[in-house]
Amino acid sequence: MYLRREEFKRTARTPAKLNLYLDVFGRRGDGFHELETLMVAVRLWDALSMRPTPAAGDHPGDILLNVRSSLPTRSPPLGRDVAPTGKDNLVVRALELLRQRSGCALGARVELVKRIPAAAGFGGGSSDAAAALRLGNRVWRLRWSRERLAELAAEIGSDVPFFLAGGAAVCRGRGECVERLPGFVPLHFVIVKPLDGLSTAEVYHAYDALADSGTRLAAQPMEAIVTALRRGRLADLGRYMRNQLQVAAAQLSPWIDRARAVFDELDCLAHQLSGSGAAYFGLCRHGRHARRLASVLKSRGLGSVYALSSCP
């Protein structure tokens, strides 16, 4: 996340993410699934700006969120690609929780410019929430440590702690246990996002049904893929990539198997679904390779196409 200061206003660019590895285990007592995932931030950004406002007498000031979209205009039939507003938005939830726990009475005017599609497995909402925690901490002058913010982030959503760390990281538990992996080589990807997204809850429900039937991908040791990432061994990195949710997601969206078949024709090092979908990506050898494959994919009519690199 990148911060910019303008008088009392702070602005942050918030990255998307891809899951290079995602294994899902049993359901926990709190209703969430136990996860082990390797995520990397990529250069597809939302922008979040925040300006503090005074308290309203004896009451906390209002948190006012304005959402603008820089995404292609369309009217999605299920509404899954549209960021919610008001208290349903993770930005508002993050700021309300931060204010409640800190005892701060100030309000905020917040502007969110969406460039990361929702319901895609990019983690845009979680990235925005992590940025909101950092911006709130700064403009309200709370001086909380990153560790204290991370505890709050874990209450908001599974991917939010990762975005506080950024770069690349192994995340475990429901996502709150974050092990940063600094110093990795830049990675390049080609990504396709279909017209419609997928519901995370529905994908996990389909996964549970498959797990009960004994259907699971073969797991790989996390140490192997982490070593490949750190040493820049892209062929090994591609060999170890996995997403345990892909089969379940493909049951809900025939587009995923269509995308997989198209990527099979390309010379990616590996390709798979990100998160619970519906974005599908390929690992490329370098930026020129990613841009060439993006040109090919644009001609196939699968959806929005991106050639992106990782960010530290």
C-alpha cells in the first residue's frame, strides 16, 4: 500500500492479490475453514482517500463513503461486481471498528475509486479495508502499532491481515497468521476476469460437498513453493502451484473450465484460479511474455484481460 499526504487528507493505492497456492482444510469451530495459502500482491490498484471530520457534539462524527468506479460500465445481473456502499462496505466496517476500539470520536470523509473487480479472487475489498485501517490510524492520530492493527484486521476478513503486510506472504489459520516473504524476484502474470463473478460462500459450500465425497487435489509441501519463489525458480514455482477451490468453483461456473482449456493452449508456466474466483491467471516468464499472451487472450473473448507484475 502506497500513502500520499495532502494537508489533512491521506491517499493510498491498494493492490490486488493472486493466490499462487491455496489449500483448504476442515471447517473450524468459528465456522471458517482452516487455510494455507501463498499470496502475492499485484499491480492492479484501487485508490482510497480519507479526510478527518470533527465529532458531532456528544456523538461520534459520521463516516461518509463515496465510491466511484473506473471499471467497464455494465449492469451485472447478480450485482456481484459492484462494491457495496454504506455499512456493507469493508472500508466503513474497518473504520467503525477502529473507532470503536480506540475510543476516537472523529468522523471521516472517504473516497474509494474502484479499479479492482469484485467477486474475482483479487481481494479488492480486503485490500481497501487494510488501507482504511492505516489511513484511519494516521488521520485520527491514533499511533497504533502494525501488530495492533493486524489484530483488528483479522476480525474484519480473512485476507485483510495479508494486505497490511503486502508483498508476498504465507497465510494460515483463516488467514490471520501471516509470514512475510521479502526479497522475492518480480513475477509476471496474464489474467482473465469473466463478466460475472462468484460468491465466496457458494464456492466454499460446493467445496465442502466435494470434500465429503473425498475429492481433493494432491497437496504440495509449502516449503517447496516458498523455496522456488525465493530462489526465482519459475518453472518449479509453476510446478507446485495449486488451488483447492478450483474444482468446486468450476461446478458453479462453466467459464472456468473454458478458461482452463484456452490457457492449456498457451505456453504459461502454470495457470489456475485465484482464490474462490472467478479470475483465472497464468504465470509468465517475463513482462514481454505476459503482454504477448494478453494479446492472444483478448482475441478469445473470455472477458477482461490484464498483464500484471507483482509488487513488493
